[in-house]
Amino acid sequence: MHGYELRKELTAKLGAIRAAISYGSLYPTLRRLQAAGWITEAAETPATAEEVPALTSRRGRVVYKITAEGKERFAQLIAQAGPETYDDTGFGVHFAFFARTDQATRLRILEGRRRTIEERREGLRDVLGRAAERLDAYTLELQRHGLDACEREVRWLEELIANERSGRAPTVPQPGTAGGRRDNNSPPPPGESRKERP
Amino acid sequence: MHGYELRKELTAKLGAIRAAISYGSLYPTLRRLQAAGWITEAAETPATAEEVPALTSRRGRVVYKITAEGKERFAQLIAQAGPETYDDTGFGVHFAFFARTDQATRLRILEGRRRTIEERREGLRDVLGRAAERLDAYTLELQRHGLDACEREVRWLEELIANERSGRAPTVPQPGTAGGRRDNNSPPPPGESRKERP
DNA sequence: CGTGCGATGTATCGGTCCGATACATCGCGG
DNA sequence: CCGCGATGTATCGGACCGATACATCGCACG
């Protein structure tokens, strides 16, 4: 892919958890990845030179391609988990690439995230319990809303963990919620996706 | 307050929406505020010089105090709203200081936030509707979770807006949820808090 | 038929914030 | 009495954002 395309893909994949990656971050990063040997510059595929001639005259537009070392490095990165793996953004990025890892890694990350959110939840309960009278009504409402989000996320994580343990795909049919959309046929169950061809 | 104390206060107030402010951000900011004349350095109150003598020998520990211009500037800042007022962090910061503004400002910001979240929600519905087959099960689950969070936040905002319109405090008694805590007596209704003594 | 505008595309620059770190004192328990 | 965690101020490098510049393509509208 070229930079712009990559940004669009990442925005579609990560749009639920963070804003689009800025150009000031994207292009320097691509150069760093290339310097490290994890991606290479592939020619802008003129596509038999007569097909789509308008694009052939297009300048710029550098197409990159991941290398073997790059794939290895990527696998390392999503498999290894530090504390930053469990914060909001870090977890979202890992989760978005869960289909690229093994079940053990997925379970490890889900449980680490659950622990993190549980700690945050306890902190909020402390504030709401103890220091409640020191804070105004709006601040308290903010804490309540945050606490509610924590509780919901813990429940969500627990469903995912249970699904993972039972080897099922993460369908989560949303038991009693206002369901309506049912056209969503479950994609191939992402267990041990080992073979991906470049 | 001095820097460390300020950080603790802000962490308690904003802990639900963002991480603690870093020192690399806190201290330079305090100096900038002082240079702009919005805060002044107050002496470290030796407190009759014989009371708590251990602290008197303490070096460092600069205590700051907001000035009249600072208060004015602060009022401007939370009253004016741009696009960054409606993103996650910006809205949280404004909301945490809602008790310091008037009802018109609160309504304006709540409605702007609702519009922002509704747009995000529509974007997620588009992804889940159209490009669903191009994404793996985990990515889809991430979008579903994000969509759910959007829907809940819209409902939350609507309750707050209704409360605001009716002039009530933002108690939000949480209609059918697993209530239990009832010790939370509602703080003074934050309408037009105009007089605060330094 | 042209003209303007939005999408596509690469690139840089200044500024802000984070994360790590350094350093010092205080209070407390072992 | 010694160490360790909380309190407290401070700096530095690096990462990232937001704005901006610049160029081309395709399409709609007058």
C-alpha cells in the first residue's frame, strides 16, 4: 500500500478507538520502518503500461510492501504485552489485530485489560464513596459515567474471555439488547490463523 | 496550590476521562501561566513560623494563586467552544468545570457533544453495514463495542440536556439499573454559581 | 466547454505533551 | 537507625498532532 491508502485502512480499523493517524506521524514512520528493513519500496505497478495510463504519469505515490523481517517483527509486537498494552489505545490496537495472533496471546491480553479496567473501576468507586462530598454534582456525574463505562467493559471482556476459552468466534450475540441487524454472517472463526500468503 | 497538589486535584477530577498530567507538562505550563499574569507566586505561608516548623525549612514548593485576570481568562476558556471542545478529552475537561459556568454554556456544550457522538455513531453504523464482510470478526466486535458506547453516551447526554432544560441538578437517578448506593445525597444544585471567594 | 471544488496524494514544520529520570526531604515501620 | 514510599520540583529527548503547502484527478454545474 501507499501512505494515504494505509491511513484509510487504519482509520477504518481503529476509528472506534482513536482518531486518524496524522501525516506528520505517518510519513516519518514509513521512512523509519524502511530504514529498519521492515518494509521495502515497491515500484508503482504500471499494470502492463497501457492499462490506466492516466495513473502512470502520476508522480509521487510510493507503494510499500512488508518484508519477511517486518512480518516477524510485527508478530513479536502484537504477541508481547507490557503495561502500555492495557491502556485504552494500546489495547484497542492489539485487539484490532487479534486475528493475527494465537489464542494464548489473546487470552493474556484480554485478562490484562480486564485487570486494568477493574483497577480503574475501584479507583472511581473510592472517589464516589469517600471524597463525594468534596466534589460538585457535575464532577460526580462524570465519575458515575466513567464507572458505568468500566463496569460495561468488564462485562464485555468477560464475554470475550469466555468465548475465547470455549474456542468460539467472538460473535457475542448481545443477549437481550435491541437486536435488529441479522445480516451479519460470522466471518471465518479466527482461531490460529497461521497461514497468510503475501 | 503548589504543583504536586494541583496535579492530585486534577487527577481526582479528571481521572475518569484521561491519565494524570505529566510533570513535563505541568511545570512548564505553570511558568507560562505566571508569565502571562494569570497566576502569581504566593509565599509558602510559614503559618506563624512556629506552627509545623518542619515544613518551614522545606525548600522548593512554590505556591501559586490565581489572579483576577486569570479568573477572567478561565471563564472565557470554559465558556467558548470550538470543535476541540467536543472531542473526548476536551468535552471531559469542560464538563468537569460545568459548575463554574452558566446554564446556556452548559447546554451549548452538551448539544455540541451530542452532535459529535451522533456523527461518530453514524460512521460506525456505516462500517458495520457496508464494509462488514471485508473485516475480521475481532475488528467487527471492536466496532460494535464502540457503537454501543456511542449509543449509551447519546442517551446519557440526552438525560443531562433534559435535566438542564428543566433546571434540575444532574442527579440522573439511573432508572432501572442495579442501584444500591443511596448514601449519595445530591450536592448543592450547581445553578449560576457566581460568588466564589478566593 | 471551462472552471472550480472535493478527493487523492506526499511532505514538512512548529509546538505541545509524555515518559523517564534526577534529586531532595519527610514520616513511618521494622 | 536504616530503608522505603510519599511528597515535591525540575529537565530532557522523543513522539505525535495540527496546520499547512503543493500538485493532480475526476466530476458536477453553469
